[in-house]
Amino acid sequence: MADDHIGDYIDGNGAGGPFGEALGIDATTTVLTCAHCGRASLFAETHVYDGAGLVVRCPGCTSVLARLVRTATDAWLDLRGALSVRVPLAAGSPR
């Protein structure tokens, strides 16, 4: 897959704040499984591109995992490129 942005990214840690605010969790510790190649990666390991919004790509195949666009009043979140999103829970948290 051709990608015009190879090397022009930040890691997921750099986008953890905006995604964490939208999701209400520490996004950097979540694990995203790529719907294209099946690779499971910590959000912190993903490749994030900043333009009209934030685009999160798989570090293995560069497919889009997630997108986030913020306005003054809303956050638009698209996770359709992630087959699953695993969120670690605090020990002893209720079911």
C-alpha cells in the first residue's frame, strides 16, 4: 500500500490527550487490532498524522485504524479500521 506520509508522523503518545479526552480513558494504554492485517498494537505505538484531524495508522501495514476530528463543541471519532479496541481496567473494578 502506497503511503505519502511515511516518516511524517508522531507516535500515539502524542495524540493520547485528544483521544483520551474524547473516550474518557487513558487512550495510550488501549490495544487496537488492525482490521486489515490483524496486528494488535498499543495506541502509543501507532503512527499518528495531524492534518484536518488526527489519523491513526497501523504501524505494521499503515492502514487507518482511527480518526478524530474536534470542533469547539464536539469530537467526531471513527474507529472502523480497528477490528477491536481493548481497554485495560483497573484491578478490582466492578463488572
